Amino acid sequence: MADKVTLPSISTVLNSPTEASFMMSEQERLDWLHVMHMSLLNPSHDDLIMQHLAKVHASGRRSKVLDVGTGTGTWAVSLALRHPFADVIGIDINWSNFTNAHLPHGNVDFSTVDVTQTLPWTSFFDIVHVKSMLMDIPYYPQLIRRLSETLRPGGMIILIESELSYESVQGPPSSVVEAWSEALKRALAAKNTDVGLPRRLDTTVAATGFFSPQFFFQEIGCPVGAYMKGECMVQANLAFLLSLPYPFRTIDSTTFPESQTLLRAGQIQAHVLRTSLHRLVCNRIDHAERATLLSLGEACVQQLMAPDTPYLQRLFAVYAYKKAQPPTQAVTTHPGRAATSVASLVQS
């Protein structure tokens, strides 16, 4: 069952270019990003969750799911509606963006929890879901370790993060886009946030030593805007990924998002871009540096939203399973990805 989020039609962005330029509410931005991420990651995302929960339910017990940084609560409520035998807990420290929902099964709850501190659960959850938390949480690898302790043996952690930088399919980024990326990287490094971590998400998970070296991995280049249409968008996206070093380069195109999915994702990306950059600077950057970064960010937005913009932003997702035995020491070697085609593994 598809997620139901009440939002204006994305066609308004196509029909009225100025629609993409206004500042939207944080609640609306989060809902649009949820739609975009799920359209890009599915069906593999939902299939992996469904299979894991089915195994738990087949053992005769209800499953436990934790949604970290639940925001509007959309993902938690959606999962609870689709899986009535799953008990879902959404946690956050700010409930200003939360959306009330009709919950016929009574199997979802929400709680105020600070994930930068010791968590109140040990070996409790079957699934822990984390999305777009990198920019809000310092020392992200420590967060992964804390969350791993809340998982039952064999439990699955889901980490979904986007890079803040933008890559051109036509060569190096412009000087404006590059200047924005470098300035943001320096400013966030002072806040103990590593903006390069998304592309190392798999090795960061492996380094904890808590998870099996065989896991599932997705990487998708999401267009910024709708600069390409139809099959050429898919081909450009594949060319972008095929240019990456092994093990990224072996791509099964039959599981890759189709052109209409990428087109819609690009439209949503353009719709939320200015608000996302403004929110990032105002929430995470010291006041003394905000004016400079906001000015750079606005110049960057203007280039990224041009009709012929050739930019993509990488989206990463890791689905890893906790080992039956706790680690004796941290693992530092590069993990062996189960495969680059998630769907083929789901079907096996």
C-alpha cells in the first residue's frame, strides 16, 4: 500500500516555475522528501522490511520497530498501518512537525528521546529506521553504535542519507556550486559533522563490528530539477553510477528507478531545494557565518534550478543485520556487499 501524504500536486511545480522558489514549512518539506525518498528506494525498501517482519511474525511474536527522528511521523504511521502485527515507536526531541493520523490498529506510539544520550532499550527492536539524521546529529558513528545496542540479534538497521554536495553529469561542478560545498563542509566540520560520511555509510556500519558483513546497499543519483526527461534521464543516471569505482559500477538496470520516477524525484528536489538549504544553514551554522553561507547557498540554488541544470545528488541506503554475538573488537576492513542488485537478493 502506497504512503498517503496530503500534498499539492507536483504538477504545480511544472506548470508554475515560481512555485519552486518559495519557502515552505518544515512539515511540508519533510513530507515531500518522504515521498521522494520512498519513490526512489522502493520496491526494494519495502520488500526488505516486509520479509524481515514476516520472519519475526512467523515465529509467533509481534515485532518491534523504532523510527529515529520521526519528524512528521509519516513513515512510522505508514508502516504501522501496513503491518498490524508490528509495534512501532517514533522518537524525536521536537514535535512541532508532527502530523496527527488515524491509527486503527493502535500499534504506534511516540516518545521524546534524545538519541545523543544513552537509549532506554537493549536488544529490544527488530528494525531501527534512521533517515536524514546526519546533519542534525554530531558524531554519527556513535549514533550507529548506540542504536545497534537497541537491536535484537538478527535485527535490521536501516540508514538513509543524502550527500550535501551536488555532482554534474557533464564534468566538474561550477565554481559557485563547488564554493558552496566547500564552505558548508568547513562549517559543519566545526560542529563534528562529517559531510562526506554518506558515501562511507557502509564502511561506517561495518566498523562498529555489530553487523554481518553481508548486507544490502542502494545508491541512486537523484536529479536536481527536471533537466532531462524520459529514458535519457535513466541513461545519464546509469552513466553517472557506472563511472564510479567498484563495487558501485555493476548496476542491474532492471532494478533501477524508471524514467518517470526519476523525473518526479527531480521535480520534488527542485521544489524543496531552497527551503532545505536555508533550514540547514539556520539550524546548524553559527550566526557569524550564516550571512556568507546563505548568500552562497542562494547563488547555488539559482544554478541548480536552471532549466538545463546537469546536477545530481547522491542518495544512499544501507540495510544491515546485527550479528548474533557482540563484537570483541571493531572491524576496520571494507565489508563485502551482498550484491549491487537489491531486488535480486530480495527474490532469492
